[in-house]
Amino acid sequence: MFLKSGVECEYFLISPDGNSIADNKDVADKPCYDQSALMRQYDLISEICDKMIKLGWGLIKMIRGCKWSFEMNWDFSDCLTTADRHVFLNLW
């Protein structure tokens, strides 16, 4: 038997100085799955996705969560590998 685990890595984008959100146009009342907000962050999001693919993580999906929030899912793996990937993404 082989146990695999996965995480749904959610992160928020803030301004370079850390004092505000990265997208001041992100004011929708129902922001989930707002493609216009996603496209405003396209350069950064596509860079993260491309690098995850190059690392062989098996990117499954990238979705827009709540305001200023994005979620990324990748293939399940053994628990230690999944934990390492999650930490690596947080330090990236």
C-alpha cells in the first residue's frame, strides 16, 4: 500500500511594499472565479505555473479563490514530497 497526499495551496498577493493588496481593482462583491482579476495577475501566475510544470509537479489546476486569493493544486505524491513542495512554494 502506498499513501499519497495533496494540498490546496492558497496564497494572497500583496504589493511589493507589503502595505496593500496587489490589485486595487479587485473589488467585486462575488470575486470567486473572477477571470478579469486572474488576467490582471497573468504574468506572475503564468510564471508560477510554468515553473511548477518544469519541476514536474503535475499542475492540476490554478483557480481564483476569494478577493486577492489564488489556489494551486498539483498531483498527489508521498507525504514528504508533498510537504516539501508546499514549503518550497511558500518560500519561492
